[in-house]
Amino acid sequence: MNYMRSIVLVVCCAMLFGSWAKSFQPSAAAIGEENEAPAAAGNWYFAVSGDSRDCGDVIMPRIAQSIADDRKKTPVEFYWHLGDLRAIYRVDCDMAKRKNPQTKCAWEGSPGHKDLEKNDRYVASAWFDYIANEIRPFEKAGVPFVLGIGNHEVIPPKSRIEFQQEFKEWLTQKSIQQQRQLDRTKNIPSKDGDTYFHFVRNKVDFIYLDNSDPGDKDSAVPDPSRGFSLEQLKWLEQVLQADLAEPSVKTIIVGMHAALPYSKSRDHAMDNTCSSFCSGVKAYDLLAKVRSQGKNIYVFASHSHYFEEDIYNSTEHQGNVIPGWIIGTAGAEQYRQQIRYGYLLVRVEPNGTIVTSFKDVGRNTSSVVPEESPQLLDYCFERNREDEKTTQQKKNIPNNVKDQHFCKCK
């Protein structure tokens, strides 16, 4: 009997010690905190869209909630925003109507309505509002947030430098900083907190390019400060060469604000000045070359406020079409008569190819925002679009795409 009691006592002590020791081991989450997430056994997902000014405070929380609600079926690993956070040149409608629901917004009257004119108080609070009402809902939902810069982020008095300071937390997040450190060992220079960056996740290199300043003056000779800078193009070429030399990187996914030249959105992309056109052509050629050597290449942009697929399937790109999408659907006034908000859900297959589906969010999509005025909801879901006259005028504008002969691209 004493012998059996001794055995039981030893077993119990061993179990208690094992439980105690286990409590001091690092958690699985802590172990997995590294630049490249543990490779997925099968498919994995991320989400992307851009242009959240005007009604972003209404739409972005709905996107965050939609992603969270579908987590069991499609576990999104991060959301990627492609720029244009707040309007800046005038007060955003969601901010205006939150202050006074009776305020007339851009498409309820004159776009120059005095209540929507830019003012110092608005400019000072615009990006704080974006963080509080459009980024934080993703964090509360447990969805990591990747942030890109758009052209409205450099409208005076805002600037690229101010953007870098205000959003340093997201421009220096762990995955990006670890990638910069690794790049420096390969002699690929980069600056902490810069507005173009990349990170590798699950054998996919995600690259964000900064074309937030396309320029508004044109001449035959490009201005190197417009579009993609020469420094950024050199960096892109180095990153792509490193990806080519790395067999584990199967896919390169590039995000930017304005679409590259010769897209279906060329009336509102990098085609309108020689400066942006030439640098955009150079970037496209670099990506196409890497694609011809066996890597999967995909390009996402916004800037135009609608959803469009296969945007580089144009006459100029025949025989050299890179898969591309426009997803300017995160809250900005829509450029088509159908108001359509949402995000692109991207499924990455084990072989590095992707499958996409657009996920609509509407008035009845659940939101973490506790109270929203009926006037704001009516505007965002019924009137936040260009009027038919403006849309028709755009259709009648002659094709103003530049060409390499006029622009003297090198």
C-alpha cells in the first residue's frame, strides 16, 4: 500500500511540475513574432482598398467589422490602405455632418459651400480623426493595418514630411523595420519611416511605392521630383533583383496610390504629365521584366474612386499585361453613378498565385460606430458621388495620355 502511495505521489508531483514549467514558456504568439509569419499550410488572405476621404469614418469601420465577422471563413492577416485619408482641400463630409448634421456636403449643393471650406481647425484635426475613426476600428478588431500615402496627403499645408511624422507608428512597424535591417545587409539602402517600403510575408514580397506627387505642370522634359523619384526607382530595381535571387519569394505584390501608365484609368493616373508618365513606364518595365523571369507580379492602386479589374489590359500593353486592380472604394465620393464601397479580399494560393473577390459594404453592414446620424448615412449611401454632368464631362475629355516620343523618356 505504501509502495502504491509513493508511485501516485511521484506521478502527481511530475504533473504539477510540468504544468508549472509550462506556465513559464513563451506563448505561441510571442514565438511567432518575426518578420515573416510562419508559412501557411494552405491558402491565406489579406484585404486592400484606398481613398477613404469624404465618408471614410462611416465606411472604414464597416470594412474592419466585415473582415472580423468573416474571420473564421477567411482569416485576413492584414488590411492595406492605398492612400488619400482625408480630403484636406476642404472639410470631409463625415467630419462636417458629425459636427452639424444639417451641413450641406459637396454633392448636396455647391462643392464650394462655405461649411466645407478648408480651415485651420479642420486641417489640424483631419489626420487625428483618421487615426481615431478609421485605423483604430481595425486594431480593435485585431486586424493589422498597413498604410500607404496618397496625393491628398501632400496638399498644402500638409506635406510628405508631416505625414511621416504623424504616421510614424505605421511606417516603422515591426515587419517593415525588420525588412529594412535585412535589406541593409544586402546593400539596399532605405530610410526609417520612409513612404516607400516593403516586407516579406509567407513567401510574398509586398512593396508600396510612393507616387503621391504626380505633378500638375507639364513639359517635354520630365521633372525628377514628380511621380517616382530616381532614388525610389533605383531602390525598386534593387529590391526586385533581390527577389529574383531568392527562390523562396514566389510572388511580388505592389501597391501604390495612382495607377501606372496606359491603364484603363489613364485619365486619372500617372499619364497626365511627362514627369509621372516616364517614371511610371520605368516602374512597369521593371515589374514586367521580373514577371518574364518567373515571378508572380500583381499591382494594386486606387486614386480613381471605383472598382475596376484587369486595368492594364490595354492596347499599349498587349503581350505584356500585368494583372492589376483599382480599388478606390473606402469612402471617397464615387466617380460612377453606382455608389459602391468595400475592399478587395485576396486569397494567396500555396503556389503564390492569387484569387480575388470584391466585398461590398453597405448601410446595413454592421459597424463598431455606436451612433451615426441619419443625415450622414443618407449622404454617404445615396449622394456621395459625382453628378451625372460631371461624369459625362470626364467622358468627353480627349485622351491626354503622353507618349515616350513627346516626353523624351530616357
